[in-house]
Amino acid sequence: MANYQGKKVVVVGLGITGLSCVDFFIRQGVTPKVIDTRQKPGGLDKLPVDVEYHTGSFHQAWLNDADLIISSPGIALSTPELVEAANHGVEIVGDIELFCREAKAPIVAITGSNGKSTVTTLVGEMASADGIRVGVGGNIGVPALTLLTEPYDLYVLELSSFQLETTHSLQAAAATVLNISEDHMNRYPLGLEQYREAKLRIYDNAKTCVYNEDDALTLPLAGKDNRCVSFGVGQGDYQLDNTNRILKVKGEKVLSTAEMYLSGQHNYTNALAALALADAVGISRKAATEVLKTYHGLAHRFQLVYLHQNVRWINDSKATNVGSTEAALRGLEVEGTLHLLLGGDGKSADFTSLLPYISGDNIRLYCFGQDGHALANLRPDVSLLTVTMEEAMRALAPSVKSGDMVLLSPACASLDQFKCFEQRGDEFARLARELG
């Protein structure tokens, strides 16, 4: 455990994570200062009265005078104000680094461009089903530092590349990078390799490294070693046998995909990754497979929200990057026409990798939002460009027939027109029920 007594601490960024940092330091007997560049950040009303705060901009004097800065994952380390503080010798970390310094129980650490919330939730459910006191959080649900207030025997953390950038003390019992595809390129000016290196930090000092045999970018930088366990389609230690539709571990059948509620190749590989992580930390195979038989999936992740006259309306609003939409489309079978809703803030991504998945005659594209025009240009012959998602849905509704699928899998973030991807998904579901 680190000793923060007498340290001048500044928390940059409020919200639920920032508040968890403030609470953590107060439990340590230290009163931090808080900075948030928003004029009225969420959580301001929950700050203890003796905590000084500054809103609307950075407070450079506070930053330069600090011994320790806890920076929100949403603020890049390349931000000039943080660079200046670092040049003054100030240590800058994130909430996950604080957590790792304190945690006594083993940690399962999960990252990837796509699927990490599903895998994190699955491993947490598997541990719970096995009678293990498990704390699940990080980039999903509960902030990591809040988990320290309860006695747990295992932690399962979803971690973003942003969180990993400021984490140095993670020593995971098992860690995985599920996949790597373009995301947050506006944060990584040097491109995909810079983003990948941030993700791969999760393997540093990990006891078991679970990588994707189908994605060479997920291998540790040093390559395969005796820590490595793999999953994949038709290959790997944990593999999907597509011919017989079964999940296998080292050649032995574990579960038929017909016994699972989850569907789609991307979800089967998510299940394999979860099994590998569960095995690595001693969760019983019986508990793990029972969870795979009963788990229905996450809201806003390829979620059937309306079925009417043999038309499926699917909410995949959590597909906030190109790779996630590719995963949804890969191996997708539609009896009639696929009406695909694309659009939002593409975060400087290259959309051309979607082309193989949107070829053919039985697809129509409905593109909207900030990057709608770029998406519509992928296939102008089958595209309709609108300003909003609602306009797109009202335009497509009259042409939908039995056997069709209406799929919201936007390949973009939602923040150009919505508060969050959940709000976008909820609006899609509401409109599906109205228009279907």
C-alpha cells in the first residue's frame, strides 16, 4: 500500500471516476483538490465541502505545485497543461494505477477494441456462480477504487487503452487483449501501432496472457512465451469448431453453441476468451459452462429489441468503432434485406475496411450524423444519407418486408447527436416499436 500522507494531490476530471478518486484519498486522510474543464461537471454537488475545486479550465498553478495528479482517462497525457506539470516533476497516474497499488486479491484484466464488456461480465458471472466473492468494474459499471471498499477474493476489470496509459503497477493473474482494430485514432496521432502498444501494456507482469489466435496484433510485443494461452476460430488452445458448432478446449468438447443464448461468431470467441480467463484463475469449469448456457448478453450489444411480422430490429448501438461493426456483420445471415444504420462520430477512423461486409445486393445503407457522408460514399448505389438516425429510420420503415433485418451498428461514437450510446440505442428501440 502506498502512503499519500502529506502529499499535494490534484484530481483532474470529476464524474463518477473522479468522485471515486476523491473518496479514496479522503479514506487515506488526504484532501485533494479537483479540476474539471467543464463549467458544470457531473458530481460537483457530491463533493465534500472541504474539497477545493476549479471548473471551466485547467488551473496550471495547482497542477505544477502538485506532488501527484490523478488524471481522468478522457484527458490525453499529451495535453499541454499535463505536459507542463510533468516537466515540473509531477507524477501523473490514473485511478487504475491507484487501485493496483492497493488491491490484495488477484486481478483478471480485460481489454480489446470490441467485446471487452461482454467478456468482463461473463468472467464476473462465472466467478459468482462458483461462489467466489468477485468485484467487477473499471471501465464498466463500478469505478475500480470503489471496489476497494468491499472484501473481494477476485477482481475482474475492463480496462480501456486510456486507462492503461497511466497504469504501471498492474500484475494481473490473467490478462487478455481480445482484438485490435482502429478506434480513438483522434487520440493516437501516430496511428494503430500507438493504440496497440497502449493496449498491450495489460500483459506487463501478467501471470497468464490470453491472446486471439486470429489477430496477430493481440500477441505480447515479445511474442509467444510460456505465459500465453490462445483462443480462435478453428485454431488455438480454446477454439470454435465451426463445422460442428462446438466450443473446444485443447481438442475436447466443452459446449455446443446450440446450448447458448449468445449467438454470432464474435460472441462465441468472447465465450472462449472468458473460459480461458476463468480457467487461469481457478474458476470451476462447471460454473463457467452453466453461465454460458444462461447468459443473455448486454443491452445495446446485438440486442433483439423488436420482432414483428418476421422483421428483426437489432440494437447494436455499442458498436462505436469500425471493428465492432465488422464483428456484427461477420457471418451474419439474413433471409431478406439487411437495412444497416451507420453514422455518428467516426473518431478519424478509416471506414473502407467495412467494404467486404457491405457488398452484395441484399443490403441497404442508411447513413446519418457527423460522418454519415463518408459512410454513404462507401456504396452510394445502396445508400441514403440523412441528418439524424430518426430520419433514416422513418425513411427505411415503409420498405421493410418479412425476413428483413434492421440493424443499428453505427461504427461510430454517438456524441455528435446523443448523450451516450445507450441513449442512441434506447431511441432506436423506441422508434423500432413505433415504426415496425
